[in-house]
Amino acid sequence: MENELQIKQPKLHETLSMLMNIFNHTSSMIAFLDRDFNFISVNNAYASAVNRSVDDFAGKNHFEMYPDSENQQIFCKVRDTGEAVYYHEKPFVYPDDPHKKITYWNWSLVPTIEDNKVTGLVLTLTDVTDTVDARRDLQMKAMLLDNVSDATVGMDRNFCVIYWNKAAEELFEWNREEVLGKYLLDIIKTDFTDKKVEELKDELSKNGYLSFEVVQYTKSGRKLYIENVTHAICDSGGQITGYVSVRKDISERKRQLELLKINEARFRNAVENLPFFVIIYDADRKIQFANAYTRSFVEMEHDELTGNTNEGVFGSETSAKFDLILEECLDSGTSVSGEIRLIYRGSKHIFCVNYVPVLQDSKVYQIMGIYHEITDKKEAEEKQLKILRELSRSNKELEEFAYIASHDLQEPVRMAVSFSELLSRKYSGRMDQEADEFISYIVAAGKRMSSLIRDLLIYSRINTNIRPFEYVNTADVLSEVLEDLKILLDESRAKLNCHSMPVVFGDRIQIRQLFQNLIVNAVKFRGQNSPVIEIGCRQNGIMHEFFVRDNGIGIEEEFFEKIFLIFQRLHAHDKYPGTGIGLSLCKKIVETHGGKIWVESAPGKGSAFYFTLSASDA
Ligand code: ADP
């Protein structure tokens, strides 16, 4: 037995020194306590964790040093029951500083038992804060990745999937469980050839980074345009351990881009073929684009024009004219137009120039110059203006001639009529019957000539005798006319139906003449029945539209225009007397007032004469 002890002792000694070694060098904190929780000894880790030396503890009570009622209860329970307790990752909140970072501890409180009695406790504390923090950090990152909108894929160095976030599930239609551990290119099919894939892999391992656009297909075969950014992950020795790739769906962007390209091509094609000049300038007045029409006019190609200025293309004298308007457009930021006359390569041109600014952030970024060649149109207009001026001059001369002629003819005609009447009175019955008849013809013709000359005079005075326009109450004018025509209207038993009449802007005397002529005609051209005349008006925009309607003989449609011409009559003089001037006078009056006159009629159904007069001086 003694022998046995002699053999075992060095062994025990060895074990003890090994345990002491562990006790003193382990990173876990270990304390031996007696039954009353007085420290027997603590290891280095324990002492240095609370910034003390191991000797500071011997004989001191644990709960006097670190009062904590909850822990004290646990200690008592272990001592009293003899049952050890273990805690895993138990958080420790500093009682005097609750906002200090929480630390986590693995606890074991084990009783030391001798003769079935608890003689003390061994407290072991291991700081597991780093493990807990690292795990939480990982969880947070995983959660974050799961919630980013871009598909994110983690792969090992063989491109086998080890991470697949929610966005990747949605985009590629593969569930996480279906893809984990699988080779990525077996899951996501692309349009890349094997050779291209190998090239990309090489580039990735060389640069540690890769970015490219690629067509990829979802589980159901849907085609996607993907923007792919892949980063290599390396260990501390620089060896690649895996890859993280972020994939953005750019299908919509691609589609918009395609659409934009198509639209741009359409626009460019349209502008290119427009039959007038289109030149686009940048903000420095440099030409960026000139369409085919421009290029053929200036006989320059694209590259000669691009970057050039107006001066370089048109020469300094001509460009100065364009640049004046271009400058105004640049300064004002609004469209500016103008007319430019110039001589280019020996021939005359007239352009209607329009500069339209293209704004970006309220600044002129480009200017679109549109030049219409209007040389022919302008020359035709100028020619037309010349003819018009000539026409109005000769018209005026004619009117003056008609006025002078009719005015000067009045007197000799009056003389001829009165002497032929005198002749008829004095010599009637004293010559033969044929002579009496001839004289009566002369008298009648003279009278007709006299009324023709009178009417012609009135007609020619319309434009030579212009009075200032005023506001005219047509109801008053109509009453005066009806008063003047009372005998004619009574004799013919005419019935009149007059509606309310407006105020117009014009020459009172002429308007009176207008109503009078139309009412006289309505009576004169009556049929079998006594005349029924309706006069009224309705507003039509800024004009008043009047009508004088009768139940007379009516007019064939083919004569609707003709009756307004001077001296144009539809009936023999003996049936319906007149000079054929009345309606042409009406037309002239209405047109002098800026209005129109027309007739609606049918033979035997009466006629309605319409005319418009301005409601105001606007
Ligand atoms: P005039 O009355 O002297 O003949 P107008 O110039 O007033 O000359 O009229 C031209 C012609 O238009 C008339 O000769 C007549 O044939 C036709 N006319 C004018 N007013 C009427 C009317 N209210 N009804 C039918 N015919 C008319």
C-alpha cells in the first residue's frame, strides 16, 4: 500500500501541477469559495478581469465585494442543495451603469463536496461576449441582405451557392432551398458561351472584381437583362474563399433605352428629311447637327458642319444677321423669330428664321434653328401687293370718274328731259301721231337716264363720301325708313313684322339706305298677294346678322350672285321699274362696314336677304 502511494504520489503531483497550470493560464475566470462565499483563491484571469491582483481576494466575501441579491440566491441554492448550476451566455448588466455595453458569460457554479457535505463552491466564468456579438452581427447582416432589393448571391470558390437572398428568390424564381450548394451556372442560364464564362472567371480572380451586363433566364425561362457586380472574398492570406454577386434587373431600363433609341432614330430621320433647314446649336453657338436640306444648300458634309459656327458656314456678313436673332434666343431663353434677306453665293434668298431653345435646369442647353426659305412666297406676295395697290389706284380713279361723270351729266340730262317734256306739252297733237310717240319715248328714256345717273352718283359717293362711324340704333333707323315709305307701304297694303333690333357701329345714312333699298325691293317684287315683310336680327359672334324676308316672286338660284352686280336686273323695265343699282349699293355699303350680304330664295317662295354689320368698333 505504501508502495502503491509511493508510486502514485509523483503522478498526483504531476496532475496537480498540470491543473494549476490550467487554473492560472485559462482565459476562463475561476474562483474557489468556502461555504460562506469567502474567496479561498481566484485565478489570474479572474483577478485581472476586475483589475485586481489574486492576493486581493483571499478571505474576502464575494457578496461584500460584489453585492447582488439575485446571484446570492443562486449561490445559496447550490450550497444548500448540492446541485451545480450552469448558465449559457448569461447577460451581465453593470448595476451602477445600465447603459454600458452588455457582456455575456457562460457560468458554472459547482459545489465541492466532502463527506456528502458542501464545503465550498467553484465559480467559473467565461466571457462569450465576442461570440454572441459576432453571431448577432452575422444575423443582422443576413437580415439586411435579405431585405435589400437587389438579388444577392453568395458563392464558395467553386461558384456553388451558399447564400441566396429573398430578392434573388423573387427575381430568378428559385427558392433558397433549391439552389443552396448547387453550381450557380447550373441554375441561372445565360447567353454567354462557355469560353466567355471562363474569361470572366479569369478576370474576376485576377482583379477581385467584375461588372458586366448579361441576359439571364429565370426558372420559368423568362428573359432578363441583368447588371451584375461580383466581388471576390479573400482570406487573410489573400486566397479567394468565395464570391458575392449583386444582380440588378435592368430589363425595364433596357426596354426604355431601346424605345428611346427607336424614337431618337425616328425623330432624326424625320428632321433629316424635312424640306427646310434644321440646324441644332449647342450653348456655345456651335453646330451639332444640320439636316440633309441644310447640307445640300451649303454644300458641306456632316463633319465639316459639326462643331462649325454660322460664320464658318455662311460667312461673316450673312452669319451676323442670323447670330443677332440666335443671341436674343440665348439671352431670353424663349423662341425668337425673324425675317432675313441675304445674298448667298450670288443669289438672293429670304428666310423666315425661328430659334427654339432647349432648356435643361432652366438654362439654354441647345438651340434648334429652323430656317424656311420664303423667297418665292415673299416675291409673289410683293407682286400681289403691287397689283393690289395698282388695282385700288385704278379703282379709285374709276370711282372718281364715275362720280364726276354722273355729277356733270346730271345737268345736261335734266335739260334734255325738261326740254323734251316742254316739246311734248307744247307740240303734242300738232304733229303726227308717230312724232308724239317718239317724243314720249325721248321723255321716258331721258327720265330713266336721269334716275340712272342719280343712282350712279349715290353709288360712287359711298367710298368718296365717308363719314366717321358711330354707334347706330338700327331700331330708330328702321322706324325712320318705314315712316319715309309710309305711302308706298300703305298703297301696297304691306304687312310688316319687325323684331327687336340692335345697335351697330357704322355710317347711319348708309345703313338707312341699306334698309330702305331692301324694303322697297320687297314691296316692288311682290307677287299676287299683298306683301308680308319680316325684319329681324341675331347675334353671330362679334357681328349682327340681319334679315329682310318677303313673300314675293323669289329668285332662281343661278342669279343669287348676279343680282348684286351693278346694272344687273332680271326683269323687263316695264314690268318692274328700276336701274339695277339698288342691291349693288347694298353690297357696297355692307362691305364698307366689313360685313357680307347674301340671298336665300326660290321662285314663288319669297326671298330673304341677309347681311352682317359689326356690333362694335373692335
Ligand atoms: P332694281 O331693283 O333697280 O332692279 P336691284 O339691284 O335692287 O335693282 O335688284 C336687282 C334685281 O334683283 C332686281 O331687278 C330683281 O330681279 C332682283 N330682286 C331684288 N330684290 C328682290 C326681291 N325682294 N324679290 C325678288 N327679286 C328681287
